Amino acid sequence: MVLSAAVCILLNALLIPRFHSTGAALAIAGGYGFYLCTTFFLSRHYYPIGYPWKNIVITIITAAGCWCAISNFDNIIVRVLLVGIFAGVCVSLDPKIPTSLLSMTHNLQGKIFNRKVVVT
């Protein structure tokens, strides 16, 4: 974390004079990106976990494609179809998604509607 903060300060010193407030935002993004990458690779080294890289890449590509397509279409029907395509790809990659979403929804509804009101 200290090294990430040092990267952030260095990037601030380099980017703010040229890009002003955008440089500050880029420096913060760069510092956190550095932190993300270092913690990812250190955790992979000390706690190796298998990741479904194929599914991750397919999801990222599908999301990027749908986002590009949605930003170019103003028609609501096309946008809804693209969101449906993305949801279909996600469900085809992991069929457990609908059941886990349903259980999360039920848990949230239980917390919202079964709350006891305390009057003081």
C-alpha cells in the first residue's frame, strides 16, 4: 500500500502540471491500478487459486461489445435486447446465476420488509 501511495504521488507530480485536474484523476487511477496489479500477482504467488479465465474473457468481451452497441443506439428496444444478450451469455457461462440472484433478492426482501421499527 505504501508503494502504491508512492506511485500515486509520483504520478501526481508528473501529470498534474500538464493535464491539471484530469492528471490528478489519472494519477489516482494509476496508483490504484498499480495496487490492484501488485496484490493480484502477490496473492497468486502465495495463495494460488484457479480462475475460469475463458469465462472471464468472454464476459469482458461481451460486456464491452454490448456497451459499445448500447452507446451507439438510441432505440430502447435494441438496448433491451443487448442487455438480454449479455444476461444470456452470463447465464450460459454460469447457470447458477439465476438461483443465486433469486436467493439474494429473497434475503434483501426479508431484511427490508421484516424489519422491526423501534420507536424512541
